[in-house]
Amino acid sequence: MDIWKWSVDDYVAAAETLFASMAHNGFLPEYAVPIDPDGELLGGAHRVACALALGIEDIPVVRKEQRAWAHPWGYEWFRANGMAQEDLKRLSRDFAALSQSE
């Protein structure tokens, strides 16, 4: 987890702040999304998600030499890395609600 994000609420607050900033300022070029030689994200997934939600079509990127590597970010990863039981329950409820709405 990020050093300043200790709970799901911290992550939600950070996402809301990012969304509000991008809604007001657009996608600032100095925060370009790093991608690998194949166009895979190396970071910036939350910025891309906010841009998509806001209908921002031009997302600045910076191509890097390194290749993408994805960690399995499933329930077990969050549990093993210390996510609180109540937050795990909330994560499961939110995922189930999202899955039903599709």
C-alpha cells in the first residue's frame, strides 16, 4: 500500500481528489502515463480511469524501455498485505455490486 493510504476510504478519497483535479484542469502533460514498448501501462492506471470517466480522449504518454509486469491484485493479495477485515468485506461487496450491474 502507499505510505499515506491506510484504508479503502483513503484510496477512495485519493481517487475523488484526482477526479476533481482532472475535471477542473484536464489531463496535465507533466503527469503523462508511462507505457512500455508494447503500449502496456507501467503506471497511471487511476489517471487513465479518471480520463475515461471524464471523456478525456487525449492522454499524454511517455514510452519507457522496461516491460510491464502485473502483480495478481486479487482478494488474497490484499488480505496478505494487511488490508483490514472490514475493508476486505467492503471490497467484496463493491465488486459483487459492480459485477451484477454489467
